[in-house]
Amino acid sequence: MKCILIKDGTGPADNLYLGEEKTPEPGKGEASVKLTLSPLRLQSVLIILKAFGLNRMDILQREGKYPLPPQASKTILGVEFSGVVDKLGEGAKLWKEGDEVYGLAYGGAYAEYIVNPETMLLPKPKEFDWVEAAGIPEVWMTATQALLVETPLKEGQNVLIHAGASGVGIAAIQIALHVIGAGKVFTTCGSDEKVEFLKGLGHSDRLHVFNYKTQDFAEELKKHAPGVDLIIDFIGKQYWQQNISSLNLDGKMLYLAFMSGAAFPEGANLAPILGKRLTIKGSTLRSRKSEYQHDLLEVFKEKVLPKILDKELQVKIYKTYPWTDVIQAHKDMEGNKNSGKIVLEVTE
């Protein structure tokens, strides 16, 4: 099969190229759909891919900076996709050949074919095209994980979501506003254009957007509320002091990435962690066992997906590229050009 590979195994975006690997085959699996600790024993299906989403972890993996879970392909990037079921593995019975699906993978989505556990697939609704479907799994499930599972936000509480114009940020803002009913939602981004884009997500009386390049978000936030009960952060070191000062008593901070570095800033004061009784937590999705991912998928299906289908929540696609333009797609994400998801189509 054709697939996107990395020259020399790791490197810059220019090292990406369209190559070939052996087409995978769905495994034998078990007779039932019961989840097990070993992903290799899960019933699986072979899927012909139509589109796949680009995530920042793909860039880190390409650069050799992302620790891969054992189930992931060591050569092919990509964790979310849409496509058509082509072949069933032994014991697989949730799907039939020809079903249109989308889903989450441990890796290997930059390809013509992928083998995936059947329990991590969803039926592609007629309301979605292939691109929209491929842009949902990773970002919306990560946002669901953050706000509804790992650090549940309660109705009426305030939340600060950094990297608001990223795929996860856009999903998290909308879940906080429309699913949970947050009191106030604060978010940061890096340009005035992105500020205006994010304001379009609705509830202008409850959503406040700050340009972190021109505004001190901690100071601006306090013009609207004493603080927040939860912070979802992807930045790390650079925002430590402002984050800590923005948290309410018994506040929580969830780290999903460390884009500015993972070390404590020089002179960091840890006293407020005790004084405010703060909870600081980290979380990942890709490294989780299949059982966890399946349970999370069920939460997403119950609480978030219906509102996506009703168009109350918006799937924002920044740009679609043919997969032959994967180098430019990676460069655009590295340059923080996107507001919303970058999706690539598997073309002939």
C-alpha cells in the first residue's frame, strides 16, 4: 500500500514522502467483543482510508520527540481517520464490509489502509463528509477526556482553555459552553484574527478571548471573574505563574502538553499549591489502554456527539490538503497558521 513515511526515520517536514509498506491484515481476535489488556487480541477490521487528521503529536513523532505506545506503527504517523471497512478479522462482528466509519487509532493513519480495533470505530453519519469525520476523533475525544473525565468541570464553574484556536481548544470551548454549561469560559490565542474566529463560537456573554501576544491573560481574566476553577494547558513553563495566579481555591490544572517546556520557570513559587489547595494533573490519550479509550468513546457518544450531529457544536476545518501536500500541511501547523483542524485526503 501507499503511505506517508519519514526519510531517515525522523527529521523536518521536508523528510516526509509518499512511499510503500506492506498492506496490514486484521488479526484473529477473540470470539467475543470483550476488551482485553492486549490490543493484539481485540477483534479488528481493515479499513480503506479516505482522510486523516493532522495533530501536533504527529510533528513531535516525526521529530523523534514523542514516546510511542507499543501498539503504534513505528514508521507511519496518524491517529484519526475516516474510511470504509474492507475486511473483517476473525471474530469481528460489529461491522460489515462497505460500512463507512471514522475512528481513533494508536498510529498508522497516514496510509491507504489501516487495521483498527472494531470497538474504536463509529459509523460515519450522513451529515459528515470524509474530511469532517476524520477531523473529529482525536480532538473531540481529548476535549471530552479533559472536561468530562479527568478533571470534570461542573455547571456554572469557570474554565481557562489555552491554545483556543487549536483543534482541541475549539472542541473544549464548545463542550464547556454547550455541554457542561460553564459559568465563564476564558481562552487564549496568538492573533487578533484568531480572537475574532473564536468569538464566533457563541455565548459572547460567557466567552472571553485574549490575544496572549498583546494582553496579559491573567490580568484580563480578573476583569471578568475572581479566577477560574479549571485550566486546560498545553503551554507549560511560560504560563506557570499566570496560571497559578488565575486559579480559585481548590482549583485544578490539567496539562495536555508542554509547548514552551516542561521545567519549572526560575523562581517558581510553589506555596500557592498548598495555600489554594490546588490540584495539578497531567493526562494523555494515545498511551491509554484500549479499555480506557473505549470507555471514553462511550462518554463522547453519550454526551458530546449528539450535539455535534445537531450542529449545536461545530467541527471547524481550517484547510484540507491532498496527502501529497503533507509537507506543506506540517509546515502550516508548525507555523501556527491554523484555526481549527488540518485534514488530509487520501488521493489517487
